[in-house]
Amino acid sequence: MPSTPPPGDPAPADGSLPADRLIGAESRPLSAYVHVPYCSSRCGYCDFNTYTAAELGAEPGSGQDAYLAAARAEFVLAGRVLGPREPLQTVFFGGGTPTLLPAAELAGLLDGLRETFGFAEDCEVTTEANPESVDQAYLETLRAAGFTRISLGMQSAVPSVLQVLERRHTPGRVAQVVGWARAAGFESISLDLIYANPHETLDQWRTSVEAALELEPDHLSAYSLIVEPGTRLAARIGRGELPLPDSDQQADCYLIADEAFTAAGLANYEVSNWARPGHEARHNLAYWRSDDWWGFGPGAHSHVNGVRWWNLRHPAAYTAKLAAASSPAQAREILTADERRVERVLLELRLSDGLPLDVLTASEVARLPELAAAGFLEVTERFLRFSRSGRLLADGVIRSLLD
């Protein structure tokens, strides 16, 4: 089931933000994330805030019609709270499975965002999709509506691995959808992969890497499997039915992917992401650079100039709040200057562009020679970034660096 959000502080019913955090807002980049909380089935490893029809039942306010009306109401709320802004730079529809909504409804939500905020001329508009949830006509409708990028949950090209993950598509379906997306004219096609799965061999992982590259995607993401408490996968591992992911195998899988993707012309621009030049995920870069974004939908998180808040997670609770003309925010936190500094280290160091040295304290700078000598960091006159070996141990390296 979905994981538990942080406690936070009470969020204002009208959605208002501290006045000092809105100073200069009109000139800061703004992105939008739209969370669609529906899935046709729940994958065994997933703890995202998603719901199947069986889980929701016939509970009033949890269906798609109520969700669509509530999301549009939250667009209006955000426009009122934020006031005049530069148009949206990026839009991302995630889930869940956004493409479980009819294509016309997904396009309608995009129109609602465009009407409320306006879009930059080069606005990047992405939707996630499971391969079994779309066909050629669906993708053509999205492209005509203004979607520019699609991110497909491939995960693996090996049937037995897909079965362990409880994924419903077959490997060949991904190739079919990529072909449809190209024919529809999508500017960027991204594939997501998961490695170090229970019983997955290195040869099987190589098969998945090679199969993904054969499709010539513009962008690839590769994530190590995380066993989240409360998931069916965690229960199976707890019963001894499946082995825990092995840390050495995780490192080997990462190196296999990095070598193959780099050789194919995709550069590693963030620890877990590779792209052809000009096809980096600009929406995700907005997160890593702590830009402003508003997250719409049940459980969605938002950030504006150091203020973070998150919405009520259940679709019925979310829609009820907006039907009552109230903010759906469950709680929020206002970050201090030092918390924002630490967050910059956590996020920006993951980027190939690196972290400006002047973000660090004097004691943190003093630790750099040791971490560089160990081969984990590359330090220039103004920036530091992970080395390849540092990427393998990113979290630990950051812990060693921070005060």
C-alpha cells in the first residue's frame, strides 16, 4: 500500500503561501506535475500513491469524473495563489498510470493547465505510460494536444523478471509502442528500467539493456530495485520466497548500463539518467535544481521557494476538499536557509553539471581532499561532482561530506 507522508505543519485552507516566499515569484521558472492515481493493477514492488478499481470500489468522489473536476479546480486554486507568473516551462503527468484516462480527458487536463498558466514556447510536456495502456490512436491524440515527450515503463526485456515484478506487458509490446510514438511525432521517447531484481542474472540485465538500446530511445532511466515495506514484494522476501537484492550485483548492473548507454551516445547527466544531447528530462532537472513546481492531484507534492506541501492522498478525500472550495493540502513545511542549502547538496551533486563549491561550509570543503583522493568526487576550481565510482555510492558519499 502507499507509503506514509511526513507529518508537517498545518496547511492553510485557502492554499495561501507566506508573502515573503512569493517575492520575485513572477520571474522564477515554474513547472506543473499532475498525479493521476489510477492503475489497472498494482505491481508487487510499488508503494506509490496509486489505486486500482478494486481498491477504490464505489466510494463516492474516488472515480475519474470526480478526479478530473477536482484537478481543474486545483488549477484555478494554484493560479489564484501564485498570481502572475512566467508561463509553465515543463509539465509532467505521472502516476499511477496517466494513460488509463481516456486520451481526450488527458488532453483536456493539459488544455486546462494551458488556459490557467500559459505554456512557454518550448514547454516540455511529458506523460508516463505503461506499454499495455496505449495504442497508436491514443498517442496520436496526445501528440496533437501538445504532449512532446513520453516515458514508458519498460522495466525489463526478460519475461521471468517482468513476472517477478508483476508487470503485465510483454517485452515485444514496448517496441510496438515506441514505433507508434515515433510515428505520432513525439520529440523525446524515454524508457525506464529496473535492475538487481530477485533472481535476475547479469546476463538477463544485459539482455534488457541491449533490448532498450535497440529501440534507440532518446532518454533512459535505470533504477535499482528498492524493496519498500508493506509491498507484496517485501512480503515475499520476508517469507523467503525471493532473495533480497545484492549490493554487489546492484553495482555491477549499474556499470553495465553506464558503459552500454555511454557507448551508444547517451550521456549520464544525473546519477540514474542518461540522454542524447538536448533530450535531458527538463522537468526532472527542475526538481534537482529546486525550481518552483505545483503538484496537482491526490498525494502530489509541491515546492515554491522553500515551501513544500503535499495533498491528501486518497482520491475521495482530495476531491471532497476541492468540491468544498478548500485547498487539498494535507500539510506543509517551510524550509530554513540551512535546510535549503543541504537540499541543494543532496540534489545538485547528483547532476553531471555538479555543485558550486560556495554552497559548502568551510568544514565540508575541508573534507573534499579525502573524498577526492578516495576517487568519489571530482573537484574543480568552482564545482564538485561525483566520479563514476562516487555515483555507485552516492548516498554514502553525501553523508560523509555533509556536516
